[in-house]
Amino acid sequence: MLSRLLKFLDASPVNFFAVKNIIAELEAAGYRRFDVQKPLGSVATGDKLYATKNDSSVFAFHIGMQPLAQGGFHLLCAHADSPTFRIKPNAEITCEGRIAKLNTEVYGGPIMSTWFDRPLTIAGRVILRGADAFTPETVLIHVGRPLLQISNLAIHFNRQVNDGVKLSKQKDMLPILGLITDELERGNMLLNIILEEVNRQRKATADDILDFDLYLADAQPACTFGAHDEFISSGRLDDLSMCYAGLEAMLATSNMKCPPATTNVLAIFDNEETGSQTKQGAASPFLASLLQRIAIAQSGGGKGESGSGMEAFYQAVERAFMVSADNAHAWHPNYSDKYDPTNHPMLGGGPVIKFNAAQKYASDASSAAVFAEICRQADVPCQRFVNHSDVAGGSTLGNILASSLPLRGVDMGNPILAMHSCRETGAVADHEYAVRAFTEFYAH
């Protein structure tokens, strides 16, 4: 189980690759693609289907034995994006000494200092000229070697560096790409690298490249550490570890002899780190429209015992339960003063239910009780997290999704250290606990 997670993390440097890799496992398990531009057709018990949006979000459905109107659905959601740096258009900057660097902008809220002095690479999608203007072609690229580095200023020029330094996103965070060895490379070094990667998959010229969505990523592989190899060190644990735990559970229940009683849904959104206000984010109506279409197809598109397809959808929402899976803050042994004195989860202590009086999380006593009981039935320990009252916390998918789909649900996640660092730390045991809890959730 752990080796599969580490392999997934290494193969998913950005959201596009995470979704591609999830789709590959879904298809291997018998899920068929639902082309949202075409009619869905009929839906039957046991059907397994998935849909995508923007190549960066994916939604999988395993149709249960009970109609949606009677059984509702069990929804587990997570997000495929993580804080990083996006490469700007016209990114290449030539400096003195023939050094080329790249112009970038911050995506999400990274701990910027953790990106210094480590091997980085680039990954994302390249858009190529297609058959017509409205149907360009997409190629995913991941440079599989250390390519860039954001270098620190020497302490001799910045004697206060260990006292805390305010970093400029525009000045300090630009990575070095290389030394120009040929005048033909000037201004074209990045383009040449992109073209080389594209040509590994299909023949193209520089004129074929119309645009790109490319990001920086840690080039070091995920690994375990600790006296007993009990910890996980990797970029993007937030939130790819939850994505993969959800996928493992979805596939485990999909392979059972009988379909589940309730329709299971795995929703991997994009852009949580920037507020979810996109067509592929949790604030989009896209998931609701998919569920509506399934409800209508399941009811034959017309009147049935439970009324129209839309009426079946409304009833399904009221009977549904959502698990919003986004990592939680583990107690840090060097900063105990930052944590609530009685609600600070520990690494290796199991999944964490998250509460917030300002409603930043979807959890309430009722939904928390449901998830805690699921954990108990799975023989999984369960923890609680509440922010220190003097320390502001963040928000996540649950309350954003619930504002458009009035779902009963809980916000939870595995505890990790250094959230939003270039490399975060989790516990091996917690990943195993999460898979067991999610499998129990889907099996109900």
C-alpha cells in the first residue's frame, strides 16, 4: 500500500498528472469515460463511470443497488492541486554572465523559503495547434530530471537571514534555468526544452506550441524516514495523499462481488489552494450537474416511483453524506504553543475530524459522530482538530461544496507537518488508517 502511494506521488508532480494517473487506475478497474458533451444514456446498478473537467479534475461514480432517490450517495472529495510556482508567459530572462532564469508567479500559499537550494523540475500541459481553433491538442510533459534551482543569497550578503527575511515573490523566487552556450538559445532555452519533451510523444515544431500551463515541482522522489521508517516525506501530500487514499478505497469496493447499496462518488477537484472558484473547483456546479444527469438517467428520464429525475436528485442530496478529505495539522514538537491545548492531533494517531466555530469546516456534532463511528467500525483511531483560538486557520472543500449542494458532511484529513512546504511530512500508519476508514465508508 505504501509503495503505491510513493509511486503515485512521484508520478504526479502537478494536478494534470495526478488526474491522468487516477484515470488510468479507474479504467484498469473497469470504469468507463462519461463524455459530458454527449447524452449519458441509461444507468444501471453496478455501472462504473467517470468524467473529467479541464484535465485537472475527475469524478468517478459506482452506481449502487438503491436508486439515488432512496439511497442517496456517499461522496468523498479531495483536491489535486498543491501550492507551487506557475511559469509566466514570455518567462525567460537573460541576465549577466549568460545566465537564464524564469519569471514565475506564486500559485496558492507555499512556504516560499522551503523552495530554495533544492533541485526542481517543470511539469504541466502544453497546448498545441489542433484541427481547428476550438479544439487544440493537449500534451502533458514532466521533465524527469533536475532542471532548475532557486538559489539563496549567501549569508555574507544577508547577515540577518537567520533572523527572518521578507521574501519578494517577484525578485527572490525566480529559478535559474541554465547558461546560454549558443546565441540561438537566447530567449529560446525554455521553448527548446518544452519542444524536446513534446517530441517524445508526438512530432511538433515550435510553431505548433500555442500556450502552456507549466509549474515548478520538487525533483526529489518521495521517501520514508525515521528510526522505523514510520514517516513519509514528499511534496504534495496535501492533498494527493487523500486523493490516493480515496482512490484505493473506491477501487477496493468496486472489486467486491456485489455493487454497494449506495452509489459511491469520488470527486477530485482542482484549485482548492486558490479558492475553488473555477469551473473545475468545488464551487462549480459541475458535480451537481453530473449527479442530476445520473439521477435523470436512472429514473428513465421521466416519471417514476420517486417522481422526476430532478426530484430524485433533490432527494438524493438530502440522503447523501460527504467526506471532505483534506490534510490536517499534526502537532509539532517544536511549536506546541501554536496548537489548541486539548485538540491537537498526533502523527500516527489516525484520521482527524476538523471543527471551526466560524464554519470554515463542514463538520458538526452530527456529521462528526457519523465519521467517528465509521472509523470505529473499521478499527481505526480517530482524532479531533480545533484551531488555537488566537491562531487563524484555513478553509477547505467541505463548506465550499456544501454552499452549492446542501450536503451533510464532515471535514477531515490525515495529520501532517509543514503543510504547504515544498516537502511535507506524514505518517505511514495514517495512510493505512485512511484507506481502511474510506473503504468502510464506501462499503456501507
